Amino acid sequence: MTLELSKAELEAYKEDGFLVRRSAFLRQEVAALRTAAEVAVQTAMAMVAGASATRYVLDGNLFADIDHTTVQFEHHRGAADIRVIEPVHDLHEEFAQLVHDPRLVRPMCQLIGSAQVALWTAKLNLKPPKVGSGFAWHQDTPYWIHDCQEADRLPNVMVNFDDSSVVNGCLHIVKGSHKFGMLPGCNDERQLAGFYTDPAVFDAGAQVPIEVPSGSLVFFDPLAVHGSQPNNSSRQRRGIILTYQPANRPTLKKKDVINALV
């Protein structure tokens, strides 16, 4: 596999809003990322238990902020399992190094149209067996538009730590939805309703389940509507989503500059 995206891959990304590179990471590399995830969870749990943690509830779900790190817990009463840690790259050296991996950076330079890129954010998604909740349909741009003047230049890449399928709640992307720009959010009683894409304004029938083996990469546009179902299986479904931007720009939360050089 060459590092740069081929013409066909670039065309697929432009047309569909995403592209997949299967098994880009070796088995031992994936094992190291899984171990890093376990350590990051332990570190985050200790941070949440500390005196500096600010706990709060949105739409009935528990969150905690510790300095520039946000920890989200699973979406069920009394949840003790972590759902999301953002950012996660400074909680383990394995993730800090991953930011600079040429298998991610070289394609990102092409997608952003920049000779060099910087990290925007790195989010660890954890979907534990049986209790892992889904992610409602959403675009990323509405989350970021107030913090970035070019929120459409923030492509994502998901590194899958486990075999991902419909059964264990894999990522789903609505094919071609990025072409319609930033879509209206929902308008209901939920506190975060506006961040979820109104299901009336896109065709959910165009969704594609991203069923891939561990070590696979999924590059997707920040305007692509995406989400996932709960993990009702007995298997893990973990992964990290790294989002990049043009070089020399600050990260979303910490506001430091991490140029991803290769």
C-alpha cells in the first residue's frame, strides 16, 4: 500500500464523503494501540475521581471535564464505563506518536490540500460489549464551526482497534451527504438536540455500514452525516478518531500547536 491516496481513492472521497483502507496497521501495532487505550481509560478514571474534575449531566448523561480533557460516560443509568475521551493523544505516548504516522498524515495532506498539517483533536471511542451506546446521526462541522474559521477543512481518520461490524456497532456513513453542506440540527427538548442532524433532511437509506477488520482506516469528511448503533455483542469495538487541519493552527481544546510532520 502506498502512503499517498490514489486518484481513484481521491475521487471516491470526493463523491462519497469517505474512503476505507483495510488492514493498514499490522496486528502487533493494533495490539499496542489496544493496550494504550486500556491505560488511557485507567488514567481518565483517576482524573475523573480527582478534586479538579468538573462533573455535569447533559440529556441525562454524565460528563466530566479535567483541564482540557472531556470524559463522556455510557448512556445508561449509573453508567461506570467510559464512552469517549477527548483529547486522548496526551494520555499515552502510543497515541502521541500515532498523530505523526505517515499512513495518516500523507493522505491528510492531500485531503486538506496542504503541504503540512496539524492535529485538531484526537478522540478515543470505546464501545464496550453489551453496554456500548450508539451515536445519533450527526455532522462534525456544527461542533467545530465556532472554534475554527475553516471547519470544512477538518477531515477525520478513524483507526479501528477491533474488527468492526453491524453486530458490534460499527460506524455508519451516509454516502454523499457531505455535498449538502451543513444541515439543520434537530429541534426538540434535548439539550444537545441542535448538534444532531435532523433526519428529515437526508436520506438514511444511503447509509453504508463500515464493516472492516482491525487496523483499518476510515477517512471521512467533517460534513458527512455519520453515526452508529449500540454494541449488543460480546465483542469490543474500539477506535481512535484523529482530526487534522492545515499546519500551524492550534488544537481544539488545549490550544497548542501540534504540527504532524513526516
